[in-house]
Amino acid sequence: SDLTNELLAPDGTPAIVAFDAPWPVLKSSTGVESRDLQNAEAAFLQVAVAPKGAKAAELKKEFFFTTIFGSKGKYGAYGQPIDIKVKRVADYSDSREGYGLYTASFTTFTPGGRESERKIYITTAIVGNGVFMLITGSTAPRFRKQEASLRNIAESFSCVAAPKSSLRSS
């Protein structure tokens, strides 16, 4: 399903975000996500304050440690993930102006405290003072089989500043 939504950067700048995912769209405690209800695959959006002067394709791994993997991120909700490795995907990041693509592998914790090895794609874009991130992935064992589909989802992400309007609220 094609998901399009308007989200706000931390400074209030509106952005129109969109991506394609083959699973149902759900409202969740972390916002809007698309999830395979039978398996571990999912795609979701997260917004964080951009580091000063940052470019979407040049974010440091520490940025992701405090956002996606931090206590307020989806993967840090039940404890700080361990064994986190983040890499920039150069072929994509160098070819699509204004966007970055990264892969990450890590071990996260389930609500029951069990470890779960995961692998994800993170697509990034900056609007206003916000880094808009589409995160899509699965468990490490399933990732290889699903990698082409997950990469397509990651590459479908678009994020642009919403057009200015002369409409006024009354």
C-alpha cells in the first residue's frame, strides 16, 4: 500500500512523506507503521532533530544510537540494543541528492526480555530542522530472503517540504 502523510519537523516545518509497502497500515503507539501481521517485517517513520549542518547522506552512527536505538526509539523501548553496526549504502546515497540510505544490524530486546537479532534499512531526508527516517527491516534470519523487497521499500521513500499555502486558519 502507498502511504502518504504530512508530518512536522521539530521546528514545525511541515513535510509530506510517502513510501510503498506491501503490508497493512496501522496506527501504533509510535505513530504510523506498515507491518506484516504474519511475520517480522515492518516499515515505520521516525523524526528527530537534525544535527547542525547535517546532510542526509552523511549522518554519523551516533545519531542513530540516540534516535532509533535510544530509549524513545522503537528498538530501544525495552532496553538499549546491543552489537549495533550502522553502515552507509554508498551506491544509493551518492546517486539520490538529498537522501541517505544506511543499513544497520543489532540485537534488540522483546517486551519479555528475550534477544532478537535484527537487520534494517534506514532512509533519511532532512526538512526544516528534522531528520525524517523510514526504517524497514526484519529479523536477521529473514532479512536475506526479504532483502530485495525491503530495499525497494527503503528506496520508495520520499520526503519534501509541504508547499506554502496562503490559506489561513479561522
